Amino acid sequence: MHLGRTTLSKFLIEQLTEIEGASELGALLIDVTAAVKAISAMTAKGALGGYLGKIGSTNVQGETQQKLDVLADQALLKGCEWGGLVAGMASEELEEPYSIPAEFTRGRYLLVFDPLDGSSNADVNVTVGTIFSVLRHDKREAPTHADYLQPGRQQVAAGYALYGPATMLVLTVGKGTHGFTLDREIGNFILTHEDMQIPADTSEFAINTSNARFWEPPVHRYVTECQAGKTGDRGRDFNMRWIASMVAEVHRILIRGGVFMYPKDSKDPSKPGRLRLMYEANPVAMLAEQAGGQAITGYERVLDVAPTSLHQRVPLILGSRNEVERIQRYHADWAAGIDRPYVSPLFNERSMFRPGA
């Protein structure tokens, strides 16, 4: 394929060969990208279009909705409901799955999405994005709530759009992870990042350190080692990044490596994690794995988690393979009681573990 010349449509024709339901899946992904273009136009207008600010309502997550949350949600629902490609849709903004209106034909796929990840940053012009996941529904009947609860490994496609200095679409159909840039002059997404690969090693991590007092010991152990730099067990310096927009964090990791961590913590014991499994963790986990990286909850592979509810939350640790494997090993050590003598870094004591442990 030719970078800078291959359109998304042409790419999908080539990628989806030998995949069951290829034409319908390709058409659905084109519908999603049409909605993405509309959302991109709204985010680009910002205050000039009257799109910024809160609307005074909350979503099912209890979060205050931004105007762009609702507009992006509607763009995806209305853009994909009519084509006879989806049997149903589920959005982070809606408590229940969205039923396809009776006048439209139901298709064989389920579309699950976070319409605008990081929307609280829109007012300050920080990069936001749309995350989506496609699942099969090969039943004649309309989907029930349970039909959506498929583990991430059963996704047939996943991706995100990034509304930054350029609008990008990053996509996988199980044959690698590929990036497209929107050429606004011709209105097409053009292949610019073919077969993206996350470097196996990294010296960069992303985590919200304001939650440090709530972290589990394995995460404390890892971050403390990184912060110690050359003087610590790792023997090299690390950089820390935190944008507070997951889609932007993941994109940076796909481009240059790193580890993104939103781990389990004790800040709110009612929530086993912060990120939504279906709308956020599963799609980005598939993208990361297809790019040679890994994605775990701490103790298990994200794509193996069996969903129990549509809005289920999980921890997420994602990125460069060797660092994610180290973090998973630290969780296994803690679970096995090997690392129980953990001492808070506040006491300035070194870990009992030596380099390479």
C-alpha cells in the first residue's frame, strides 16, 4: 500500500478479504468515519460554533455532560442507525442499549462507543477523541442487554478518532493497527501510519500521581522505581506524561511507546476500576495488542475479562510489552505474598527487589 495515497475505503477493501461479512463490516466502518468527520468539524469550531460548555445534565455514569458529549453521541447514533448494518448500539452516554427504529433494517453487528473521550478537556482546547468497538450479532432477534456482554477478544473491529492538530482515525480489523489522517481538502481519510508498532521497551509512563495514596502496592513499586531513575533499581531515567485524555495517551504510546496506567485504587471502593470495559478498555486493548503491545487490568489480560454489565469499569495498564509484563509480574508477586514487606516510598527505603527482578 502507498502511504499518503491509499484511502480508507480502498484500505478496507484489501483488509477485509476473507473476513465473514466483509462488505457489511466495511460499510459500517465507513458510516462510523462519516460521523467522525461531523464530530471533527464540531470540535474544530469550538466556541465559534457554540459547542463548548456543559448542558446541566448528567449521564448514566453520573458525570456532567458537555454539549459536545451529546452532539457526538447523536452524530454516531443517527449516522449508523439507518444503514441496515447494526442490530443495536450502546453508548457510554446512555443507560440502556439503543434500539434500531422499526423503520430501519437490523444488521449483523453491534456498535459500542464512547462518543467523546476526554470531553472535559474540550473547553481548554486539549485533544479529545471518539472510541468505538464492533461486535457480531448473528441472530434474527433484536439484541438483548446480554448480547453486548462479549469479551474483548471477540471484537471484529476497534478504533478511535483523535481530534487534535490533525484529525486521525486509528483502526484494526484484526490485521494490525493502522492510522489514517483526514485530508480536509478532499474529505477523505488517507493511510499515513501503516502497521503501527509499539516499541517493546520504553522509558516513559503516564499516570495520575495525584491518586498515589490510593494505589495498590504493585503500582507504587513500579512508579517508585521509575521515579528513582538512574539512582534506582532500573538504572535509567524515566519521563512521566499525563494528559487526562485517554485517547491522546494511547495515541502517543502507539506512535513512540510508553505505558499508560489507570490502575485499581481505593479512592472509591465501589468502583473496581475507572475506565469502562466495553467503551474504552476493550477497543484500545485490541489496538495495542495488534500493534505488538499489551493491555492488562493488573492481574489479567483485558481482552479476556468476561463482562458482567454494559457500564462495567476496570483498571487498565497498557503499552510497551516489556514494561507491562513487569507490572503484571509485580501484581502477581503481591497476590502471591512475595512482595508483602512493601515499604512506602515516604520512608525512603529501597525495594527488596534487585534489578531484573
